Amino acid sequence: MAIVVRVVTGIAWGLLALMNVALLFGTPILPVWLQVLLIGLAFIALFCLLIRYNRGLAQWRTAGIIWFVYCTLRLSSAWLYTGGISFLRDNLAVFAMLLATEAMLSGWFALLVLAIRRDVSLAYIVIFLVLGAPVIRALVTEAGGVLNFLSGQAAEDSFARFSLAEPLVMSLSCMGALGPVTFLPHLAWLLIRELRGH
């Protein structure tokens, strides 16, 4: 079984790297359907790797590192896109956005696994309630009013700008949903651990 896990892990790493490299160099010339296929294969490989390393992901510091990587990649994407050089805008900015999307999915998965494997459901709800209101207020202020925020009138090209409120909203909304939803899976995980212990 260990050999199968190692083989599948190696294939997933290779597939993820190959798909990302293909998208980096082939985006300007590949047809849209092939790009979508490559992105789908990359996400499947990423999902396999996330399941493989779920134990290591179930830590606060890991989730924090992943979201920091997401912020760095999004900031890089915005900087490359506004750099004025067509190669940077058409290739590297899109590639950085793809990596940021993979980091975002990894961050959500890390929060999910952390909630199931550890007793953090209440912490998620508290963090969401304490930090959610200031973040929403900052977004409303940035949009120029409640109506602009609700209707999205202040929305800009996602490549052109990056705000720290972006990862905060995504992670906090995820915590607010995962807190109640993962309570029963966490109890099931505790039961499995107890049965293994006996």
C-alpha cells in the first residue's frame, strides 16, 4: 500500500508541475478548451496531493502560510499585470493568478481539514464574528457606500489590483461556514480515533 501511495503521489506532483508549465508557456497559443482541460488536470492533481498531505495541513501555521503565499502570488499577479510589458501581462501575470487560485483552494482545504481533525469549530465562529464586521466595513468604505458594495459597482479588473481584504473575506467566510458544518465530521473523527485506540 505504501508503494502505491508513493507512486500516486509522484504522479500527482509530476502532473501538477507539467500542467502548470504547459499553461505558463502555452497560454497565448493553446485553444481555450485545451487550457480548461489542463487547468482541470492540475486541480485534480492538486486535490490528490491535498488528500495525501492532509495531516500536515491540519495546523494553524500551515493554513496561515498558505494564505500568505496566496497574498504574495496575488500581489505579484497585480504587479506583473500593471508592469506595462506585454509578456509579463500575458504570461507571468496569468500564471501567478493560476498559482494563486491553487493556493486559495489549498487554503480552503487546510481550513476544512483543520476543522475536522482538531477541535476548532468554535474558534472559527468566534474569528468570523470578531473580524468579519471590520472587514465588511472596510470593504463598504472602499466601495464608496453600501449600495456600491452590494451592487459591485466599484469592482475592478482582478488582475489590476489587490487588497488585503480579499483573502480576509475568502478565509473568514469559509470559517463562518465551516464552523457549524464540520462539527459532526469532527465528532466522527474523534470516534474513529477512539475506536483505533481500543
